[in-house]
Amino acid sequence: ENDRLIMAFESSADETSVAIVKNGNEIVSLETATQIKSHQRFGGIVPEVASRHHIEEVTILADAALSDAGLTYQDLTAIAVTQGPGLVGALLIGVTAAKTIAWAHHLPLIPVIHLAGHISAANFVQPIVYPALALMVSGGHTELVWMPSEFEYLVIGDTRDDAAGECFDKVGRVMGLTYPAGKTIDQMAARGSENYDLPRALMNDQQYDFSFSGLKSAVINLLHNADQRQETVNLEDLATSFQHAVMDVLLAKTKAALLAYPAKTFIVAGGVAANQELRSRLKALLATFPDTTFTPVPMNLAGDNAAMIGAAGDIAYRHGVRADWSLNANPGLEF
Ligand code: KG4
Ligand code: ZN
């Protein structure tokens, strides 16, 4: 049986990325262009700016991904692309590029849900064994996803307001940090102490939903009140206090979900999965679940990239998913 070689496109937010993935678990090539610098002075992603960058980069990255791999389009098995969720104008660039290449080279076209991509990055570490449970924590999403078998995704917990990464970014903004602030807060938190008392929402309900807007408001109020009283706030201590509050909630909900949904594999994925406190606390928690293998996605594949879309595209391809030429971007796509 021949190897499957899938070329994958990701353009849902502020990274343009093209990858070639072999058999769903090996990165043959990965080319990513980040636009973070263009958005930083606005404190967040500007959709029109994002689309323009994607247009400039996408064909260059596709050519580079092929030449890095020493392949031609004739060698490929299929084209996979992020269909959603994300910014519609940004998604459209990837979808249009993927459709065009698939049509021109007579290749199957595979639509991928961005969140399935994040989770599937675990397959680059070791094969996901099902049933599996994933904590998906990114700038746009905070979900606990139960996967009874491959290609079956059930959202058992979701955020009722802000996503965890969004909360890091918004809190970072009021602390005067540059966007995106997650990594900076992570580093500052390692140096501070937990000297500020901040709320942890929905800790005692029996469900797996999250809420982070109250925590965000508490940090905004704390800084505002200190400013009014001309008191100084120790930003490292605030970072530690804030991060502990986020992680206490993520860990409590994960533990409850692991108890109710016995999984063979537990995955943490998405941009926030790069967080050091989250990784180490999850590692300690999973040590108490001997039947569950802990698979954090690699640090360099936690944030948005096309390799993860290739991994998810390979799963979808094997399950018979094919799109026709009417495929459109879907900014609100869900599992
Ligand atoms: O998955 P991702 O690259 O994009 C989305 O699909 O949203 O996630 C980006 C998010 C941002 O909110 C960023 O601040 C956060 O991931 N992030 C972190 C860390 N690194 C990135 N949050 C906490 N700790 C980190 N080390
Ligand atoms: Zn993402």
C-alpha cells in the first residue's frame, strides 16, 4: 500500500500555513508565515489585514512546502483545508487556494474543522488510542471534547463567554503587554507569587462548562481601582494570581471529565497548550489516571499550523470525507 501524502492549508486567523503530511503522522514539510507583527499595534487581529497577508503568502508557501519535500503535485493523495471556524475572509483564501489546486491536479478535497486539527496534532507524538478525551484551549475556544472512536467528536464542555486564550490576551492588554499576551503572562507568572485573590467560576457545578469573563473583569477592576488609589500593582504577582485562577478551573473540569469519561488517551491542544503551568499540572493529574496516556501536543504545534490540518485531514480522508467544488468557508463551523 502506498503512503498517503496530504497537502494541507490553514488560514483561519493570523498564520498562513501549508504542510505536507505523510500517513497522518509524519511532517514532510511545514511552511508558516505569521502576521503577528502587523496586528500587534492594533492589539488584536484586524480581519482585512489578515486576509491581505494570506493572499500574499499562500501560493509562495505552497510552492515552498512542495519543494522542501522534493515532491510535485502528481505525488499527492489529497488536499486538506481548514473550512472553519475562523475569520471568513481569512478562511476564504485557504479554501480558494485548496480548491484551485485540487481541481487543477484532479485531487480529492478534504474539509477540516480547525479544532479537529488542533486535537489531531497529538498523532505526531503517538497514535491517539480511543476512546480519547481532549482539552482544546486556544484564543477562540475552550472545550472538552470526548471522542468515543476515531472521527467522532462530542463537545462535553464549552466556555459560556470568553475563551481561555482570549482571557490571557485581554488581561495582557490591560496589563500593558503586547498581543498575544499568553506566552508573556506564562513567563511572568513563573516569577511572581499568588498575592491577589481572583475568582474561579463554575468550580462546583457538576458540568464541564467554563466561564472566564468574570475573571477578566476582576483583573480589569483590580488594575482600575489601584490606579484610582495611586497604588502600584506587582504585575508578576498579578500574572501568577491570574494564571493560577485559569489553571485551577481548567484542571478541576478536566479531572471531573476524566472521572466521568474513562479515556485511553488524554490530549491537551490549542495555543494555550503551550502554557508551562498547564502542561506540568496536567502531567501531575494524569499520573493519577494510570489507564490514560497523556499526550500534550508538541510545543511547536500547539498554535495554529497546517501540519495539524494535514493530520486531521488524513483521518477525514480515511473516513471517506470528500468535498465538491461548492465547498465554502464556514466561520461558525462546529463539531
Ligand atoms: O490555537 P491558537 O494559535 O489560535 C487560535 O486558534 O485561537 O491560540 C492562540 C492563543 C492566544 O490567545 C495566545 O495568547 C495563547 O494561545 N497562548 C498562550 C500561550 N501561548 C499562546 N496562553 C497561555 N500560555 C502560553 N504559553
Ligand atoms: Zn487555533
